[in-house]
Amino acid sequence: MSRGPAGLRRRLRRRLKHRKGWVPWLLSLPSRALIRALSPLPEPFFLKFAARLAGLAWWSKKRRRIGRQHLNQAFPEWTPEQRDRVLRQSLKHLGYSAAEAAILSRRVPHNATGERLEFEPGSREALEAWVDKPLVIVQAHFGSVEAVPGAVALLKHRVAVPMRLPSNHYLAEEILGIRKSFGVEMLPRQGAMRHMLSVLENRGSLVLAADQNAHHAPVFIPWFNKIAATERFPVVVALKSGAGIGIAWGKRLPLQNGRAKFRVGFRLLDAGDRSGILAAEDPLEALQAVHQALQEVICTTPEQYLWIHDRYRTRPPEERRQSDDS
């Protein structure tokens, strides 16, 4: 049985998870107050503030170690100084992601999103060709994860995103309100497969984030030169529904006239006719192709990727057995 302050905190979090009441409301107050205090400020100011706040993660030995290990795996030819420089920049982009989700999405009306977006050559036309057709779009924790569903919704797709909401009821309500204002439907994680198939059956588009260190029945495939646990459902729902599948990304551009701008890219990997990565109807093989395509995009702008997430903590059963035997 868990004892001490850490055990008490865990029990308290479980007890208050997704609950209404004055205690959860008070616990959400600092975050909501910070969001409201920063929201009226000029864009460059709150983006810089968020970047500096996220930059404090550099002083966490654990996060610094994880980030360095991951960058060393991905770019063994780099010097330690190069890896540290990219890691520090990556932390700034983590702050930008938080500011975009909590503040920028609230400030920019859905009908004004297009003023902040540009598309990689051919990407807009490729996405427009899939309006009213079932499509699975996979992105990484790279660049602006808000830009991709926003751009797809702007092109008249019916967009849905499975998301694990904050455990605090009041913070979750805040996030849901922002997403709905952008024409994006949020799907609950519970019963996610059923909800995703329903979206595709109704000719909608799913935007999914490729997750590593997955816990629920993961498959193990290479990710930046090391086996990582990931979820198979992006490929499984495409195979079951006959949907097309591709990858997308939203790179941050330098501020223009004090405003955040993004460049969205899209690459179709299979049109749902088994002519691409789904040809062999092998989920593992197709998933490896998706991850390889995402890696190629990340390598073009590695400072915009989230390197400090511990993506390799969940290990294959055979590795765990070998560790136990030794």
C-alpha cells in the first residue's frame, strides 16, 4: 500500500479525477488564472513567456538526460554541443505548443485561421481531394499539433481528434470549448476504436498523434534507431474502414508582423485501395512505413520535435525477461 506524501497525492488525484466540486475548481484556478492573465497580451510576449517557462525543464536532470539520449540515438554523428543546442530549442517549442493550445487557439477565430497558414507545395490540393472521403491523418509530437486539425477543418473536412483530456474537470471543459470553436470534434479515449470507425463511416477525417511508450497492447517498432512501444490503431482503423491514410505536420514559421504563422504539409501514403503502405494488409509493416515517413519530416526541423518525452520506457516482453534473468 502506498504511504507517505507521494501515496497521498496519488490517492487524491484518483479520487478527484474528472470530478466537479470546489476542490477540483480550486486546483484548476492557478492554470486558468495564468491563461486569462496572458491572453490579452501581445502575441510575441506570451509566446516568449511560455518558451522561457518551458525552458526551465533544462534544469531537470531526468529530462535533460532523456533528451540527450534520444538525440544521440537519432543523430549519432552530431557533437554534444549540437545536440544540446537543439534540445534547448526543442524546449522553447514545447512552450509554444502550450501557448498555442491554451491561448492562441482562444484568440484566433476559426474563420481567421487561414491568414496564419500556408501549405507545402501540393499539400492543400491533396487534402482538398479528400473532402467527404474517409481519411486517417497521423502526425508526430512535432511543430504545432494544433495547426494540423485546424488546417484540415478549414478545408471543409469533418475533423475528429481522439484526446486524453486533463483529469481536472474544469481544465478539460476549457480545452473542449476551444476545440469545438474550431470545428474539431473531440473523441473520448474510452471506446476510441468504435468512435473512430464511426467518424470514418460518415466520411470524416481522423487526426491522430503517433504515440511512443504506449501501454495498452502496444506493438514494438523502430523509432529513431531503437525499438519503441506504439499503438496500432491508426493503421487498423484504416484497414477496417477502407479509409485513406497519410501523415501531416505543421511547422512553425518565424513571427510575421508579431503573429504566429505555420506551414502545413500532407503526404498520402495509401488511398484506401491497398496501392500504398496497406498493400500487404500487414498492420506492423504499414505502421513502420508511417513512422519512417514521420521521422523524415522530423529530421528536416529537429528542434521542433519533443525530445524530452520518455518514449522508450515500455520495453518488449523479451527484453524484460532478459533483464529479470540477469
